[in-house]
Amino acid sequence: MATQNQMSGLRIVIIAPADALDQDWITGLQSESSVNVLARVGVLQRGIEAVQQHQPNILLIDRPVEQIEETLSVAYAVAPQTLCVAVLPQQDMAAVRRLVSAGARDILIKPLHHRDMLASLRQVVQMEDTRRQRAGQPALLALQQRKALGKVIVVMGPKGGVGSTTVATNLAVALKHVGGHDVALADFSLQFGDVGVLLNLWSKHTLHDLAIHYDTIDDGLLDRVLVPHASGVKVLLAPGEPELSADMSGVQVNAIIKALRSRFAYVVVDCWSFLDEITETLMAAADQVLLVTTPEIPALKNSKQALEYFTRHGVHKDHVALVLNRFPSVKGVTLQDIQQHLRHPVQANLPS
């Protein structure tokens, strides 16, 4: 069945050098009845203004790699649902890696025929529609149902060593201790989860047991797999073998979270730092995301990239709380500097 984007046609903004706006592939796209070229722009700033005004489903950028990188982050900030596609003059794997890392959804290499380009763009849109459906962007009914279910809090660090597992563990114990709620703590750091180490817990049953039975999870299976901690928190341990993470899908993750939130008032998730299908599914299910960082350049750099990634993938800014761990530090970075760099307020800071 055709998706809404396919039925309504492609709505495209093109940014290219001012002296190259009449390239064959551009005029060819304009000749297609299923394509609406909203703007052809030779100046980067005007291109961003066109993206903000028209909110296209595709932004095509034919510029030097450095300019494309800069444009991507701004474009996703002003039009989070727009899919950015880069055009390069020749095959360059280093440039491709840079642009994919910056958020380009596809890389097209010249020379281009507009029919081939059109097929590629339709595929990009179709894949994005499928991804969004699988990630479960909730309809009104789903939101209403969620209100009656447990609250999911996803704790994530943009790099290892920032203390996100400690924050997640302490949060789960605090929710149980202070409010007396039924609390589950799920270790979705799938390859090297440390929740069990911090809580001195071990079990032969792990998250993998729920994943392989994702379509038949019931209370009996949850009781066998969840490990009770002395605090009263029930813990879902990460798989004991790193290679088992390769078999995990977003569908399985969604089913596990759904089962947990139907039984517990709070589900605290310790999420790994990979930005993949697993993380996207957890973010879509989350009522609140805690992004844990530290006042160090590598962590702050990754935090900024993570925040931009969340914006591009539909995670509302209000759902992301920034937690600054080990602050203040001896490096002397101020809270104001951090907030200005990340363009996001720090909701909490934790001392060393």
C-alpha cells in the first residue's frame, strides 16, 4: 500500500551552486509530475530559509562536503522531518562516512540521471516511513493508553564512562525507596551491561530470554527472568554473551518494554551509547530521556551529536533532560559554557 508521502509526491528543496541550478538532473526532476521542486537555491542561508518555510520531505544538497555537513545540522534543527540527501561529484568513501555520520540519509554520485535519482529518493522516503512506523510514533489512542501504563525513563550516556549506568541504577532504587512504587530496571547495554555488577546480581535468565519469546511474554515468564534486588527493584539483566545482541530487533525491544510497563509503575532503562534501531525504539517508547554527560570535551562533543540526532529522529526537546555528572570539575568548564555549547539546559548536575 502506498504511504502518505508517496501518494502526495516528493516535495523537494534543492541547494546547489548558483551557476549549476540548471543541471540536467535538476531540470529532469522538475519535469516529473510526481515531484514538486519547492525551491532551487544557490545561497546556503536562503536554502535553509526555504527548508524552514516549506518543510519538504527531501532536501537535496549539491555542495562541497564541509558545507553539506554544516547545512545538515541546521536543516534538521529547523525541519526535523526532512530527509537530507547529499550529491557528490565523485565516489569518496571518506566523504561518504563523514556525511552519513552527520545525518545524510543517502549519498548520490554524479553523473546523475533524474529517473535513477527519483527511484533512490522514493526508496529513502519509503525506508523512513517504515522506520517511523516500526519505531511506533504514537497515535492519539496509543498516547491515551500510555497514560494508564507505567512510565518509561531511558537513561543514556553518549559515550562510555560518563556514569549513566550508575545514574540509572540509583534512580531505580530511589523511585522504589521514596515512592514505594513497583520499579523495574532493564539493562539494555546489550553487549557489556554492568547493572548486575553494580547491584551484585547474577542470573542465567536475561533479557535474551524475553527477546526470543517476545510474542508470548506473560507474567510467568517475567517472574522467571526478572531478578529481585534487596531494594525491591526487579532487574532485567543484559545478555551474558555479547554476540547475542546481534539478534535483537526493534520489534522485540518494543514488546519487552510494553510488557514491563503494563506491570510496573516505573521502568528505568539503562541504554547503550549506540544510535541504532534498538536505541530508536527505546526513545520512541520513553516518557522521559535522561542524557548523562560529563564536563569533558569528548563527552560534550558526543552529547551535542546525540541531541541533534534526537531532534532529527522526532524526540521532542522537552522529553530530554540533560544530567551533568561529576560537576564541577577541575578543568574549570562553567555550567553556562556547557549549556551554550549544547544549546540545551542542564536539568540536574551531580558532584563527583
